[in-house]
Amino acid sequence: MNQLKCGDKVLSLATPQVMGILNVTPDSFSDGGKFKQFDSALLQVEQMLKDGATIIDIGGESTRPGAADVSVDEELSRVIPVIEAIKARFDTVISVDTSKSEVMSAAASAGAGMINDVRALQNDGCLDAMTTNDLPICLMHMQGMPRTMQANPQYDNVTSDIIDFIAERIRVCTEKGIEKHRLLVDPGFGFGKTLMQNYQLLNQLSAFKALELPVLVGISRKSMIGNLLDADVENRLAGSLAAALYSVQQGAKIIRVHDVKETVDALSVLAAAEQPELTRGK
């Protein structure tokens, strides 16, 4: 599948696409609420698009380890005005990172082009909400809940267990009437996995090709980078880029990142190394 219909836009997956992260929360693990204010959020969107992002992923509820729940009304108030403003000002695919059916429906009505759900449509009403539109949905794996997911994650085999989980969610979605061509999958790096489990999953990422759906990967600045390198959030760029490149070599189609320009540059060099003819005329 080399194209993804995202509302009124079509996203090519013939080459890897970069999804820029926009957290409109006061407690994000990475940007710490810097983009909570409306104007700064739009300036960040403008910069990410200039830097080469083709998708903007808006999150109104933090899913960092230990994060507290946010009410539906609070999440709607954070996310919907930003969707409407981006839609009015920029030509890009807007993704919304949410696990609430009410937010999914409102986001679709406001002009979002994709839903990115860390709970893989398991929460009440989410399957029904996504049968009322034709937007693509990313189904992510998470063991446990954000508040407790890193307590003691256990797997028989982390890669095959996650593939089995996602395959079951695909079955549930298609039986509900959500066509398979609307689905993407995300292994859920950092969501209920130990350091070794995360890297085993990265090592075996190509196994997800068996699901015959586009793979979205989000590793940018995560603790699996910081713990390995003993680096705080502001010093995880090199590790994040290495993970992005490895993911693409293993078949990932969308890379979800904080550092858009650096990721786009790294992917451009990788593409030129794999296809030198791309450099003709440069």
C-alpha cells in the first residue's frame, strides 16, 4: 500500500514520511508544555512543515509513563481549536493522538486526516466512532496503562506477542466494518517494554511486514535512547536519528519525531546512498 487517503489529502508512502509531534499539553515528557499556547503551537507547525514534515500529530493528553488522565472536555479544548487553525492555515495531513471516542469524532469533523490511538481502539465507543468516517487509524500496542505500564512488563516473545495483539485488533476492526486499507500499525516502543525488549523489537521490526500494513514508528527522544546512552531528553538526537534510520531500513513508512529537520536530512542521505541517481542535478 503506497498511498493513504487522509480525509481530503492523499499521503504517498512510496518513500518514508516524517510525522512532526505537536504536544498541546502542560506535562509532555519532552517539550514540557512549551507548545501549549496557541500561537507558539502554530509557529511550531509552520517550522516543522518548512523542515519537511508531511504529517502533524497533535496530542492533547500526555502518554508518558506515570501520566494522569485528562477529561474529555479538557482534551477537546486543547486539540480542536488547534486542528481548525492548522486546517485553515497550512496544507498538511493532521493526525490526532487520542484514545477517546468523543475526541476522535470531533477531530474528524474539525478536519483531521488521521487518528493515532495508543489503545488501538480498545476504549469504549472508539470502534463505533471510527465507523462513521473513512479516516486512517494507527493501531498501537501498549501493555498496561501509562500510569503503570513500566512497572514490570512481561512477554513470552515481545515481537510475536505484539504482532499477535495487532493482528487481533485488525480482525476486530475489519469485522466492525473498518476496512483494512485504513489501518496502520505501531509496535509501541516504550509503552510497557523494558530496555532490552525495546531493542529486541527494533531488531525484529521487519517481522511486522507480515501484517501487510504500513508501519509507524515513534522512538524520538524516548527513554530507550536516554537509558542506553545515559543521556537526558535534550541530548538524545543522535540516538533518535540512528533509531529512525534503522527503522526505515527495516520497513517503517512513517517516523514520528520531535526533530523534524535532522530526521529529514538523515533520511535524505540514506535515500541517496540507496539510490545514487537521486543526486543527479544537485
